Amino acid sequence: MVSRKTARVIQLADALSGRRVLHLRDAAALLGVSEMTVRRDVADNPGQFAFLGGHIVPAGEIEPDAPYELAREADSHAAAKREACVHAARRIRPDETIFIDCGTTLEYLVDLIPENYSITAVCYSLNVAEKLTRKSNVRTVMLGGVYHPSSASFSGNSGLETLDSLGINVAFLSAAGVDPGRGATCVHFHEVSVKQKVISLARESHLVVDLSKIGKLKPAFFAPIGVFRSIITEEGETQLPGL
Amino acid sequence: MVSRKTARVIQLADALSGRRVLHLRDAAALLGVSEMTVRRDVADNPGQFAFLGGHIVPAGEIEPDAPYELAREADSHAAAKREACVHAARRIRPDETIFIDCGTTLEYLVDLIPENYSITAVCYSLNVAEKLTRKSNVRTVMLGGVYHPSSASFSGNSGLETLDSLGINVAFLSAAGVDPGRGATCVHFHEVSVKQKVISLARESHLVVDLSKIGKLKPAFFAPIGVFRSIITEEGETQLPGL
DNA sequence: TACGATTTGTGATATTTGTCACAAAACCTG
DNA sequence: CAGGTTTTGTGACAAATATCACAAATCGTA
């Protein structure tokens, strides 16, 4: 037996699954109760719903009002990352297969894949995969595995094996740190084996980072600078001498 | 040369790509202009941004205020599917590994995984994966492969190989048709190999469908009824005689 | 620098949304 | 069905947001 209230909550969730937002007024009409009651229902299920203006939205849709500083911080490197991806996108050729690393930097690259190119894109992060699947001219290949929330990516042996069956023309790698001596490093160790295998298999690899990463050293080393064809930042592409 | 205005619009888009919503107040502070100006920027780019309450959201996030009737007719089967999943959820035990098939039906099951259970969940569809990764008590394993837009899922040899390394206690399968004689069928052939392998490896498999699927026959056959421990619909679980 | 055109900021006002306290209704449980 | 508990609705009020008109600032161009 479900309480009257949980029944309403379920009905609300149903209504929301169809559209993304529902006005309080409509929700009240839909459920046949007062707006006040809907308010209470929503307030009692913060995990499921949230308020935004006078509307109810699924809780996942929005972060619960992070303060202004966060936006500023998010923004400060975003422009640089986007700009770096603009340069990186020039390396994409029609009908080729590209690899897109995880992380926020290369998310922008997806937007910059030319609409008139037919591309196969390989990824292993949820964010990138989601953006890729929205593009009709891109065939998306995902490496599976266990999910790592820290980087929103998957990794595991099977993902590595998938790589063996792929032919990658251009690989775009990102890094959390680029040390002139030591090379490229990232934060999460589970990314290392994927990155390394990609570098070894791809015909050419490019390191795409914003300038704030240069000089940083992070815990997980994955490649010396020399393995990359170029380093691409917001200032453009820096060719590296071949091996 | 970009106008002052388009520069702001780009910056706004960047800020929004980091977080999902941005309060008008914060946007104004971020761009260093008045709220009125931000309002005008947003209003002038209805394709890109929208207002929701006092917040700016990416336009794609929301349908432009569809009328109340829409909510009402949102997926008439949603309630049935959810109800079926309520029954299915009773088969989930703490600390076990479950498999969740693709399709809209089993999306609801994710919401119903008890918060206090520690669960490993295996999936191969983007929708399900996304919902799973939001649950902190669930370890998500994804089978990779090539993306199929029709069912928002991935499939390929490597995904199948991943299954070999997993121990699945309970598998929840969905179907587009259940014919009493022929068995369970679905629409997309690429799903067949995944479903079959899961059924063969899982300790127990359950077929979760709403009643509208009963009696239907779809192009891709994947299992006779007998292989399932039970069929679960909105009316409850129907045990099947063991093999 | 002077000019008109455009963009931007400010404050007043109208509308919408949020909060709260309290009364009415519904719902247990013996 | 009496008693207490919980749920729901109502209206008053506070706060936030939307809209508008007009003044100030900025821009482009002679």
C-alpha cells in the first residue's frame, strides 16, 4: 500500500520524465491538489526534484546553487580550453577515426567536429560520450569498464582490449600537468593504461591542454612529451620534433 | 572583430557549460554588466539560452513551456513500467551484482535501488549508465562498443568479453514483445548477443515488461520464455517453472 | 570633437513566487 | 465514534523576478 503522498510523487516523476520542467501551477492541476501541497512534496524529496523559479525540475538537472565564485572559476579556463580545442579541431580529417580523452578540456572538441565530416570517435568518459551521441555524423565507440566518479570515465581490461580492434588516426589526449622534463601527468591512475595504449596504437597523438597546466606535475605519469606530434594550447599548436 | 555583445554571449555559454544553471545575479557579476543587460542578451538568443525562474539555463534543457496537456499524455505506459520495476526491485539483494538491460522500462529500476544497499550494476545503455552513476552506493560497470542511436546503447565484441569477467547474480531483461510460443523478442538485432550472453551467465534472469508487450512479436528473437526465472509486469511477478 | 544611433544602467512599478501560521479536513487506533 | 495525529488548504505577507520608460554612457563616423 502506497501512501497518498508517495503516489503523487510517483505521478510527478512520470510527468517530469516526459518533459524537462513542469510549472508548479500545472503540477498542482495535474495532481489535483493545491500548489502548497506540491511544494511540500517537492521539498520532501530533494534527491528527486528541485525548484527553479516557479518550476519543478529533476534534481539531477541542476547543481544546488553553487555560489558565484564557482562560476567564475569554471569560466576562467573554459575560454582557454575552448580555444585550444579550436586549434585541435584542425587536426580532424573527414572519414577518419579519432580518440577523445576524458576531462573537461576535450569536451569542447566534440562541438567542433565539422558537421559535414563523417567521423568515428572513440571515448571512455560519460560526458564526452553523451555529447558525441548527439551528433548524427559521428559514430561513437565507447570503451567500457568500471566507472570512476572522479573523472566520470570508465576503465578496465575490456576497454583496453577494445582498442586492439580499432584503427585510430588521430588521438587527442589531455593532461592535468605537463612538466618539461618529466612529461605528461594526470590525477587518476586508472586513466594511465588507457592513455598509454591509445598513444601506442594511434597513428598520431596530440596533447591538448590550456596553458595553466604547463609546468604542473601530477601524481600519475603517462607519457614523455616526445611521443606527441604536437602540444596544442589556446595559443595554437606547437610541433614537436619526430622521434 | 566580435561585438561586445557576442563576446558576452560566448562567455555566458562557457559559464553555462560548466554548471547547468546560472543565476541572473551571478551572470551579471561574471560579465561585469548589469542584470538588465544580461536579460537582453539572453532574450536575444532564444535558441541558445532560456530563463527559468531567475536563472539562465541552456535552451536545450527545457521545452519552451509546453502546455499542461502535454504532461498529462507523457508516456501513457510510464506508470505501468514504473510499477513493474517496483516489483522487480524486490529481487535486488545487498552486495550483489545486477544487470540492467537497455530500454525505457528498466530506467525506472535505477531509481528503485535501495540507498542502503551496496550494489554493482552492469549496463550497456547510455541512459541507464547516466542514472546509475548518480547513485553513490552503486558501482557502475559499462559494456562498451559501438553506439546504436535507436536504442541508445552500445554493443560489440569487447562488451561481450567484459561479461566473461563478471559474476552477475540477477539480470533484469526487457523485451519489445513477448509471444507465448516464440518467446522474448526485441527490435534491434545488436541487442540479441548481449542479452543472450547475459542470460547464459547470470545466476537468475527476470523478464521485466509492461502488459502491453504481451502477445507482441518483434523481429529479433533472443530467448524462449523458459529461460527466465519469472516475468515481472505491473501486476507483479509470475514465477516460471524451473528448467 | 560633434553628431546621431546604439547600447547600457537605473529606478519605479507590476507580477510572480516563496514562506509562514493557522484552520479545516482526513486519517488512524483503540 | 472520540481522541489525537498527520495531512492539506487558505490567506496574509515577504521576497524575488519581470517589465518598462527614460537617462546616461558608449560607439561609429564624419
